[in-house]
Amino acid sequence: MNNPCYALLAQEAFLQSDQPGAFLRWLIDPEGQRIISTFGQAEFGASVVRPKSALE
């Protein structure tokens, strides 16, 4: 099953704080991608989400 995910950032949120932008940068950072790609392994024995590179 392919479950694409998109992250959107409202301009107002970005102008009010640097945290939303920092979170989006973390999502695409290698460390963020590692955490996302290993999510669920301990509980289910396999990752719940596969990174895009694994699908290509």
C-alpha cells in the first residue's frame, strides 16, 4: 500500500514562528527520515512507513 504524505506550511504560521519551518526541515533531514522510516519496527516487527527512496 502506498501512503503518500505531504506537509504544508501556511505563510502566516511561518511568519509568526520559526518552529513550523524547523519541523519541515527536520522531516526531510536524514535524521528525520531515519526516525520516520523505522517507526513501528519495535511494535510490529516492520516499519509502518517506507521512505520514498524505498519505493522507487
